Amino acid sequence: MPLPSHRRLTVSATLIAALAAGVVPATSAVAAPGAPVATPVTPATPAPSVPAPDMDGVVAALNSAMANGAPGAMARFTGPDGVRSRTVGVQDRVAGTPMDIHSRFRIGSVSKTFSTVVLLQLVQEGKLALDSPVNTYLPGLLPDDRITVRHLLTHRSGLADYTNAMFEHTVPGFEAVRNRVFSYQELVDLSLSEPRTTEPGVSYKYSNANFVVVGMLIEKATGRPVSEAYQSRIFKPLKLRKTSYVHPDTRIKGTHVRGYLHPDEAGGALVDSTEQTVSWAQSAGAVISSPADLNTFTTALMRGRLLSPAMMEAMTTVTPTDATNTRFYGLGLRRYDLSCGTRVYGHTGTVQGFYTYAFSTRDGRRSLSALANTSNHGAANTALGGTLEAAFCGKKPAASASARAAAPSTARDLTSLPAERDLPERH
């Protein structure tokens, strides 16, 4: 049988002649001086087959987010067969503008993964060490020298999440900070004014305060604003032209989605929360992006374009975040184990008026970004999470009730579980 053309290019003339004569040289044979050496060709391992995305299921999840209070929703999937995107509803309730897959929006805590990448690049460069105390670099900032850089990135520092008190009453809390500009130190002080949640390193407890301190570490190590670190280290190299960090500007420039915040009172009018400084979050949640840029970012990250193999190994080493055996956290990175056995890495995002999911498989071959333009309505967030199951697991085969009941607890559909909360919510 003739060799494939790509192999013919790698095999020497001597080997070709031998093959034509029916003689296969031993791989240990020593070539004559000056003769080209034949390198044995190992057949490439075929890529494992993956289910086709269930785009009808994606649409059903988007429609469910709308049924649960979102004016609109959208999702963009990239895979071996190209890009597929779906939109439902509106991105502007007043103008009636349909949701546009090219629009920009606030990504909330997906920003934490961007911040982590920058910090781990600084670790690679020897400017920080993961297991060194934070106070080594920011002397006297924290009251406990045991809190390390790694503890921040894994949410195991014990620093209280100041947003719990800040947004105890959702709309009044938001309006109080909508146009306010905080310093990092003010946010850290708000956290330190509350009891710590755990001893350093003992257990996972999500806190936005951790990534405020991450922003401080980035600025201390680089001597420049965190916005410049994002731009030079991630946005520009990956050509993320619709991704920006504009703190404390309140605007989202260009075509964008408007966000709508549910009040705590059932049936209350939605609040347009689009314009705000997001100064209460900064490096914990103030990045603006688009579905395509988020796909590009998570794909590039998983394919090793932003970090060394050692840093990727550290980033994707995870521990459970709850008792479901489906949700885990590494360094600024969530891992979800889907019902079909597929594992996806990325982050969720909540900022007033926006829910976001941005995830990719570990090989970077498939990625999904999804948005619903509402918040403080957890059912919409849970529904949006259904896009992950549909996109990465494909159409679910019909199964009997007994078979479903016998399914292992580690193979649970995320839509059967409440969405993880990046901010306090009342609905």
C-alpha cells in the first residue's frame, strides 16, 4: 500500500528503495557514513470522537434563561467542525434590539481567570512565588503571614467576601456603589472588618477579596496598572479586540448588551445596571468582552499559549467546591464534570445584570461562551448552565427511568443543581 503523502516527505530515499524491494530495515540499523538516517514514523493517535453539539439543546437552555427572567441570552460554541452560535430575546429592552452574538458585555468573575493568568506569568518570571506569604510582597497588608499567593488563587485564604454585606440589599447596594471609585486598600479593609471564614489553606470559601489582593500583587510586581498587564500579556497577544478593562469608566463602548438587575422584591421592575464603574470588583470582575473573544481566550489558555506546562498543571489541579462531585476549583479556574464524563475548565461570571459562562475542554478543541443579561435571579443562571451540557455532551440518548435512577452520582446534569454564586443573590 502506498505511504500517505505526509509520510513520504519524512522517509529517506534509502528507506523507500528498501521498501520497494520488500526489505524492511531494522530500526536499530546503523546508516552508512554520510547517508541520511531514516526516522521511524509512529502513526498519529487519532483524536477521540466527540459528540456533536446539541444546538437545539443550547437554544432550549437559552429560552429557559429567558423564561426565568432574562430579557435575552446567547451562546457561541467552537469545535472541530467550526463555530456555531445562537441568540434569543433582546439585548436592549427599550429599543427592542435583538441579542447580537458580536456584542460586548460585562463578564464578571470570568475576570478572575484573566487575573490568574497574569499572576502565573509573573510566577514564571520569578517575580512571585505561589507558596510565599502575600505579606512578603505587600508588607503588613494582611493580618496573617500564613496566607500565601496560592491561597488567594484557590479561595482558601479565609478572607471574608465584603460583597455579602455590600449587596445584602441588592438594588440599594448596587446604586450605592454604581458610580463610586474604590481603592484596592478600601476593599481589603472592608474584608478585614469582618471575621475570617477559615484558617489559611483549610477549606474553599469563595471571596472576591482574594482577587482584589491578586490585583494588588500584579501592580506591585509590574509597577504598572493592572489594565496594562491585561493588555500587554493577554488582550494584545491573542488579538482580543473586543476585550477591555476600563475601570473606572462606566461605559461599554461599541455595540453592547444592556444588563438588567432583578430587585429583591418579587415582581419588582428590572433595573438597567449597564453603566457602572465596577470599582467594587476591579481585578475580581471588571473585564468587558464578547463571546468570540472568550472562546479565543479559553481555547488559547487550554492549549498552552499563555502559560508553561508546569503552570498549567498547577492551574488545573483542583479540589471540590461542594459535595456534588461535579464542581471543582484550581487556580482561578473552575472545573465542571458533565453528565457525559467530559470535563470542562473555565469560569462563571456574575456582575449586576449579566450572567456569563466561559469554558473549554482541557485539550482546547471545544469551547463555549454563554450570556444571559440579568442577575439576582438564580434560576436564570442555572438554566444558562444547561448550555454546557448541550454543547459538550450532545443529544442525550433516551433512557428508562430505572437507568437514570441508577446513574452514578458523579454523572449529574448541571441543570439539576443550583448555579454557583459569584455574588450574593436573593432569588
